[in-house]
Amino acid sequence: MASPFCPVCEEDVGSLGHPSHARWVGPDGNVYCTLHFIARFGHAEKLVPISGYEPPAEVKPPAPKQEKPKRKRTRSTPQKEEVLDG
């Protein structure tokens, strides 16, 4: 079973980005993601999971491209100070 999206997230796709998957059935019978469930009903309301809920597969974002550190130029032998007599 495909997980439905939270209807509140779908309304605000423009400002919130990709909608969250709904996990919980609210007391009003609608489904909500965790964020909007708690925002609407508070922490005291019992969480009732959607029957047959399957969490979406985790997709890792691509790792940021890292530049190779620049090598510092070093001298192969340290220069010696010349001692002048005189």
C-alpha cells in the first residue's frame, strides 16, 4: 500500500516543499503527518497509526562534491644561512 500524503502538507507545497507522508489517523478521521497531527491536536492526543502503513524507502541525497586540498609547496632541503666572517 502506498502511503498517502498529509493533506495539510499538500496544501502548502509551494512554501514547505515536498509533502510528508501521512502516518496517523486524527480524531476527525483525516490522516496527518506527525508535525501537523501534533500541531492540530497536541501531544496529549493518542497516536493511531494508519493501518498497513509502510514507511517510504530512505533515499540519501548525493554527497556534496569536495575539492581536493591544495598541496603546499615546500622546499626539499632547508636553506642554510651563510655565516660571514668579518
